Amino acid sequence: MKIATWNVNGIRAREAQLCEWIARDRPDVVCLQEIKARPDQVPDRCKLADYHAFWHGGGGYSGVSLHLKRELLEAPEFSHPEFDIETRIVQVALGDLVVASVYVPNGGKDYPAKLGFLKSLVAWANSLHAEGRELVVCGDINIAHTDMDVHPKERKPGVIGQRPEERELFDALLAANLVDVPRIPTSSRGGLRGATCGSGTSAGESTTFLRPARSPNVLKRARCSPRSGRAIMHRS
């Protein structure tokens, strides 16, 4: 199974690139973030006939979507955890596996709201683990997890996206039985490449894949496009 993610920064501006990318790579699951459009504003060309799709956006701000090849499920049930705000998360279950497309607030306008969203995300991940479910989180976490994710010239203690309390919440999310796949050492990940999908210059420019810690065969390989932030993970 191929699971792909991309922060498109406006679906209406990425119409051609999205269609070209999906036609070329044919992922089974596609997670998009920051679509910046209501469902009725999504270009018809992006409504692909061979995918179930759920467009979760409210206009020119935020928004996520999730797409499944029709052959995977006859009638997928897309939903949102109760903590969803500003159309920032959509999930779908594939048996015991839950896949989520997530766009965490950057915190510039409302930092407490970002922390609250992250705390709820951690609690939600823990609750799924307690139920015996497996979880894949794809999206934009808007946190530079460590200084290695930030260009040296952009490392600024106290800047939102690099604060200790944000990084602690990222650690707490990983502690919910999740693994940051692009950080798995090359020798133990069967060809998975790249530490970060994105330019790595600031917290908002990376793509995140988190997979179940107890299932090493879920999302074993990665292919990243550093310029676009697009990424594809393969699951056996």
C-alpha cells in the first residue's frame, strides 16, 4: 500500500501539480493539508473518479482532505475527532488501521490553541492505542522536533515551532506507540531515505509520517521531494 501526503498550500493553486503527481505515483491513500477551500471550491479536475474523497475545508484558511482508492473500501467512513478545530483533521479506518490527515495550528495567532490541539492529538492517539488500533499520522505538525530540523541560521530559541513545550508534546505523541518514520536509521528501515520531507528551514516546512511502533512493516520505505514537501510511504 502506498500512503502519500502533501501540504499543498492552496488546492486551487496546485490543481495541475496534484493531478500530475497522483497520475504518476498512483498512491492508494492521499492526505492533503492546507487546502484553503470549501468542498464546493475544489477544482473539478481534482475530484478523481477512482478515489473516495473527503474534502474538509472552510474557505481560504486551513483545511485537510483524505482520499482512498475505491478498490480499498466500498464505503469508507470519514470522520473527525471531537477536538477538531478550523477543519484541521480527518480520519478513516482501514480495518484496525486508522489513517489521519492533520494540519496542526502554527500558533502564531493563538499559541494556547496550538498547545491545546497538540495535547488533544496526543490523548486521541493514546486512546486508539488502548483500543488495540494502529495509527498512521500524515501531515504538517508545525514543530521543528529538534534543532537538526532547522537550518542553523533559523535556530532561534523561543520562536514558535521551536519551543521546548512544543517539542515535549511532539515527544509525547511519539510515546503514544508511534515512530517518526523518516528518522528510522537507514540500516533498519529497508531503504527508507531522508530525515525530513521538506526544506528543513523552519517548523512549517516539513512533512511528517508517524506509524505504529509495534508494526515495523507498516510504512517501511519513503520517497520524498524536498522542494515540494510531497512524500510517499510504502506499506507492505
